[in-house]
Amino acid sequence: MTTEVRMDEKTVLITGASRGIGAEAGRVFAAAGANVVLAARSIDAVAALAGEIGDQAVAVACDVSDFRQVETAVQTCVDRFGGIDVLIGNAGVIEPISHLSQADPDDWGQVIDINLKGVFFGMRAAVPVMKQAGGGSVLTISSGAAHGPVEAWSHYCSSKAGAAMLTRCLDKEEREHGIRAMGLSPGTVATQMQREIKASGVNPVSELAWEDHIPADWPARTLLWMCSAEADVYVGEEISLREDAIRRWVGLV
């Protein structure tokens, strides 16, 4: 089991923080002492979570497909807490699930705007601030879909593959400047996205039972561990929570 990771006086920006992995990451990082800036399109949901966490949490309305809104979220970290130490690029969508030949082009493109361009916008806004302060960690939520095709998920697979490559590009360019870029592929997680996948009835993932999915706090706890020196061996790479060795290292049961 890993030693306790503390994040006192560190500031973490989490996109897609209104529910699922993002919301659990807010709780986990705050419990470890971090200041957390919770960003999501649903301001009511992140405001409620910030109220639950307390003074070390701030809620920001943010659509990651709009660069100016992402810039504002990063600036909130600076204005409220003095900087940004960790960016968690978690915001992502999978709806509408559709076969490629029948997909609505605008809907398909919107998934790219959120899942791929949103990750780039977070990096573009946060990394210059981190570099000026001496470094930081950029953690991208990846997926097995980044590495293999899944029926009716052409938008999701393509966007996740792009986000995985963005993370590798960031490592190539900025590791020497103190930026720790890593991906986390959590496997299937018991979140609202899995309910949407289940409802689609398309492809084998939709046929999984609810108990087959891991709880959302597992990837959240892994993200915290990824900020520790123990995880330095994985900088520039993607961690998979499907691996028993990783689960043991993080201390998951």
C-alpha cells in the first residue's frame, strides 16, 4: 500500500467536477489538504460540492470547449490561491452514441470539442502558469477506447486517442521544464456515463453488469497518488487501473 500523499498548500483545478470521477477527485484532493477549483458546465452541482468541501474549494462555471472560460478557471486558481499545481483534465462526454455512418456531424464535432480540444485548452491555459512557478502535474483522464476501436464510439475513441497523444506531446515538450504529464485509463467506472452506455444497448460495454464497474473514488485516489514521487516512473506514460500491480501500489482494495 502506498504511503499517505499530502497536498497541503497545493492548488488543483479539476474539469468536469460536477459528478463522477471529477467530483470524487475534488473530495479526495481536499481531504489531502489541497485547495480545489471545481470547474463544470453545471455551476449548481459544483457549487454544492464546494459547499460540502468548505473554504478550500471554489466552484467555477466552465465549458471546456471555450478556451476563454478555461483561461478564467486557471486565473481563478491564481487569484484565489496564488497558482496552480495540478490540472486534472477530466471533462468528457460520450453521448450521442451512434454508428459513424449515421452520426450527426455537429454532435460528433461537439464531442471532439469537449474531449480533445478541452484537454488542449486546459494545458494551454495552465502550463505557462505552472512553468513560471517551476512546474506542476497535468493529469489526463484517458480510456481503453484511446487504443482500440469500439462500435458506435468513433467520436469517443478518436477524441480519447487524441487526448492521449496530447499528453505525450506535452511530456515531450515540457518535462525538462518541470511539467509531469501523465494519463490515467481507469477502466469502466460506476458513473452516469456508464448509465448512458448501458441505455444505448450498443457494443459489449453496454452489456456489463453494474457491479463490474469500479467505484469512482478508485480513479480519484489514483490521481492523488500520481502527484507523488512514487509515480515519477510513470511520467510521460499512461497508467491503467486494470493492472493489479497499480491497484496494489495505490492501495485500492
